[in-house]
Amino acid sequence: RGSHTPLSGLVLVPTKELIVQVHGVISSLLTFCFDVLTAEPLLSGQKYMKAELPTILVTTPSSLLALTKDRQGTMLPLAETLKVLVVDEADLMFSFGYEEDMRAMCVLMPSTYQAMLVSATLSEEVEQLKGLMLHKPVVLKLEEPRVTAKLSQFYFVCHRSDKYLILYTLLKLQLVSGKTLMFMNSIEAAYKMKMLFERFSIPSAVLNAELPHASRQNIISSFNSSLIELLIATDDGFGDEDEDDDEDEDEEEGEEEDEEETTPPQ
């Protein structure tokens, strides 16, 4: 019954970009044991097309639930196969809209398994997840190493109408040099800033949830490799991304059913 290779490891993350990043790290670690352990990504809105499941799956909570639903009857239950569960960016899971999915997933878990919640902060959401998924957990706090180099931090209070001139001056006079990451509170504000920089021949790119996944991944790769020096980013809309992918899936299934109903008999 089920796949020859049981799904024994799960890594859950909140975004597509993290799925690609985490899968890349795991794959590099498994370079010399690919014949024993396999790792595969499952992006939001996509279906897992391979016949056999991997040993380790990197995905989002909603995509995992969709997979178990699609393969009901052919996939060994997680309660029988799962050994290790890792939830990365645990403090973001609820804010990205996965609270109900995480609660539904707990029903599928075995009575005994190793679970790890990885988070930069110990927020209320992490405490709730800890109560849901962990039993008598050990909290491991990593101490930051002392920075030997000089690190300067500063802020500047200005009027709203002056901020564009100030940012232009900082960049044009190279008071801020090297790769620069700029955060905006909305997609509209991000593109407004990009258009301003373009008028003064300052190249930049915008990273936001409305872009296709492939475009976002290309922008991140270009920034990491210094092809883009200035990246304007916003998390506006990222919490709704997975819900939109699920709605698109439902619409596609509905269209397929309509086509089957309207097909005349041969």
C-alpha cells in the first residue's frame, strides 16, 4: 500500500521563496546520500506530479493538506510514516493565514515524532504553536556573536514630502553604497519609489507578492549576485498569496467539471 519510499520528514515554511531556499540547502546537504534520502519542494498552487513521494518534503501547510487529500488511499498516512517535523519561520505562520491549516495538520500527526519550531522571535503565535505541536519542549536560544567590525545605525526624522529628496541624495552621493535593501509599506509606494529613481538614472527592482514566483526568484537571485544593487521590497499581500493559489486551483477543478458535463456523448 502506498509509495515505496515513506514520507518521513516535513519542513513547513510560509512562502514560495523559502521553499526554494530551504530545498536548495537540504539538497546540498544530501549530495552524497541521494540514493538513501531524497528531498523535493512542493510550491503553493502546484500538484506533486511524481509517482513516489520523497523522504523529505519542503512545502507550506496548505499544500501539505492538499497533497494528503489528493493522494488519499494511495499515500501512507503521516501518522504511520512521519518521524521529523520542522516548522521554519514559526512566528510568521499564523500571520500568513495558516492557523487553521496548522490546526488541521495536527490531527494527521503521529503520537510520537520529533518536532522543531524555528523562529527569530518568541511571539504569542510561537507559544500557541508550541502548545499545539510540542510536548515538554526544550527552548534553545542562540547567542549572537560579538561584532568586531564597527556597525553604524542611524535614523533621520523628516517631513513626508522631504523623504524622496533625502533618499535620492543618500544614493546619488553614495552616502549609502553597496547593495541596498529598501522596505516600503505598500506595493504602490514601492513602485512610486522605483519610478522616482528611474527618472534620475538610479537602477532598482521591486519585490512584491503580485509578481509571479519565477519573477520573484529571479529578482532575489539577481540581488544576491549583485546584478541589482538596489532592491525595493514590501510584504504587502504576501499573507494572501497562498489563499489565492488555492482559489485558482478550485476554479480550475470547477472548469474541468463543467467541461465534462457539457461534453456530448459519442
